[in-house]
Amino acid sequence: MKGIVITHPGFEDVAAAEIKEITGCKAEIHESAAVFSTGSMLDLCLLSYRSQSAIKVLLLLAEFEAGSSLEEAASSFRKALSDTDLSQWMEENTTFKAACSRTGQHNFTSQDIMQEAGRLIKDKTNKDINLDSPDIIFHVQVVKNKGYFGVDFGGIELSKRDYRIFAHPAALKGTAAYCLLKASGYRKGESLLDPFTKSGIIPIEAALYATGTPVNYHRKDELAFRHLKPLEDENFEEFFKAIDSQIDAEAKIAIHGMDSSMPSISAAKKNAKLAGINKFISFSRLDIEWLDTKFSEGEIDKIVTSPPEHSKRMDVKLIEKLYKELFYQARYILSEKGTMTCIVRNAEMLKLAAEQNKFAADEERAVMLGKEEFTVISFARQ
């Protein structure tokens, strides 16, 4: 059997690496996804509970060519569905829901595919659709001309975080923050700083990872796999207990979140407490020019951040000054092999500031968060 993790475009390698780390399964990188073979559905349960990069975790039942028109997509999906056995997922009174997510340019919407999939599954199984509380959710993922069809093991939006109550309008989603961390090369035990922490998402995701705390620890009861027919004999209380026993409650980690805004720091502290990992993170209100008074020379291994950018509220000159100071401070507080990784919409001003302070771009990638394109770029001393 095959599983598939849907993630942010540009971070597929991060998802593949996380699959390997959590389950031991080697994943193949697809656009917006990582596909892997597994001998156990429990690997999909494990990913639904622990994965920080996953938007969706599916048991992959079929793949099809989506095309650009609804007629092409529906015809291809119909053929794929005709060759797919759904009987093991259904009992006499089982109800289902069809869902769809889509990226790319098409002459149809996600709603069109969802309705078409619902109709075709109903015709095949003779089971009722229940949009409010279905027994099983079948998910269709369309990525440009490629379509994937499978059983949604999470059943909830895995990119959402239950701790993210006190939000900042420019804060990253938890999935994006985790992917940014791993793209930076962050490893457990390294000292980490986010100097523009906003609502604390990057430090929180780092602490969850470093302590082995499942990201859906407080959403166990919401996960769909607990109620799937093929898994009805599994003891999920023991399943969760075994995973949770691996949490390192005494982890020795150095994770720091700084921000010039006191309301942001207050929000970050509250979010970290809700996530249950506040004791592992040091949050402080601090302007960027004072970082060298907070940290010793070479104390930080990784700076990972989403810095402010030029906008109607942020003058170009102010951003230029901020970036220059950021690299000046980074040169002092970063360890000898330390790096700084940033995610921005436009990287040119950041690159210029790096060059002026003798930092070189070490790695660069384009990623999509929703409908917006960002650049993830890492810098190291020249």
C-alpha cells in the first residue's frame, strides 16, 4: 500500500525526510507531495499524529490525470475509481464525504471536483453522503495535471495548530514554520534564535520537534483514523501512550524568540503555554540592535526567521537599516559554522544587506504558501 503526505510546494524534500524520520519509510518526491510505500496503516496514523510538515495524510488509493477541464478530470477519475476497491472501508450504514484541494490553473474549481467525486463514489458504493459527520472522508488532491485519490487519515486540517490562538497577521502557518526550520538544517540540540518572532510560531515548532512532542497531542480525539473500519480492532489508547512516552520532558535545548513588540512577545508566550512547551523557549522583548548584549559571541547555531518586508507601513529605508543591523548582529552571535535562514517575498534587499556584511547566500528555494510565492534563503559567512 502507498501513503501520501500533502505539503507546501517547495518543501516536498522536508516532508520526505520527515516521513523517513518518523516511520522509516523512504518517500518519493512529487510536486506538493511525498509518496511512500508502507506495510502498515499505523504509519499513516503515526504521521497524522506527529507530522509537522503535513497538510494532509492520505492512504493513496488511485492516481489519475486531471487535465485542465472538468470533463477530462471527471473522466480520468471515473476510470481510476472503477479499478479501486472501496469495500474494506464500508459497512452497511457507512456514510462518507468527498473533499478536494487543488493547486494550478484549471477550468474547474475544487468544489466542482468535490461534487463530481461525491457523485461517483455514491454511485459506486451506494452509500450516503454526510457532509457534517461522515464515517470516512475520501480526499481528492489535484496538483496541476496530476490527481491523487485516497482516504484522509487525519480528517482535520493538519496545517492548523490548536495552540495558535493569539495570532499575528504576518505569522507563518505551523507547517511552513517547521519546513523552514528543517530547510535551514536545524537539528535537535542546536541553539536557535528567531529575532522577529511575532506570535512565536517558529520557536514553538522547534520546541515541539526537539522534545518529540506530537503536534496533535491535544487533538487526539479529532483524528479520523480512530474510526476507520480496517482499524477498528486497534487499541489506540496504547498507540498514543507509546508515542507520548517518548516525549523528552527534560530536554536540554536553547530556543529563543525575540521581538521589538511587547504585544507580540505576550502573544508568543501564551501560544507556547497552550502548546505545552513554554518552559523550553526563552521569549524577550528586544530590538534587533541589542542582540549582542543578550547573547555571547558565537552562542547561536541557527537564526531562522520571517523578517519584516517593505510595505505601505514599512518604509524602504527602514527595512534597509533593519536588514543591515540584522547581518551585523548575526556576524557576532552566530557560531563559526552558524547560518541564518529567512523566508521573504522579495529577497533582493536581503541579499544586498548580506553582501555588504560579508555573508553569502548558501542555499535558495522558491516555495508557495497558499497562493503567494516566497523565497527561502540561507546565509553563511564568506
